[in-house]
Amino acid sequence: MQRSIIGLMLTLALSLLMGPRATNAQQPGHVPRIAVLNAGFPPAASASTPFRDAFRHELRERGWVEGHTIAIEWRWAEGSLDRFASLVAEVIRLPVEVLVVPNTTTARLTNSELTP
């Protein structure tokens, strides 16, 4: 179930990446970026998590390889919705094409940060 949800999320996200680029020439050397925000705590550097593993796997299935054809900006709010809001502000200043958030609560918070 989780894997199919991640697949759907990636299909939607990657269609956003591919749509505008179909009509415009891609800049040489440009690597699209995805920002993935998480409300929890970061895992240890060497630890794998089911979500990250599945997310990377589904990207690879679609021809996107982190560090080669796509960059992923991982951010963690460490359990604080206030910190989450500041992370949204941080990543929207980056040149990211897609922003991934974990649930409807954080999506609403993200929307409120994006809407003037």
C-alpha cells in the first residue's frame, strides 16, 4: 500500500518536472531538485528508512537517480510545526521544482506559507 502511494506521488511529481521541459530546452548541466520535508526527526546518516528507500527506488524505476539526474533536498522539522514552517520558507527560496510533504496537516501549513 505505502509503495503504491509513493509511486503515485512520484508519478505526479515527475509529471510536473517533465511537463514544462517538454516545450522548453533544458539548460545544460541543470539537475532538477525535489525538496522532501518531514515533520519527524532525521534518521542516522547510515540508517535506511522504508519511506526513503521506497522513494529512491520509485525514482530509479522512472529513470531518476539521486545525485546524478535529480537532487533531493531532505529536511526534518524534528517534531516542531514551527520548525516545519521555517523549513518551507527555506526550501521555497531554493530552486526546487517539486515540494513533497508528509500529510494533510503539513500540506495545509505549507499552503499557508506559500499564500500571501
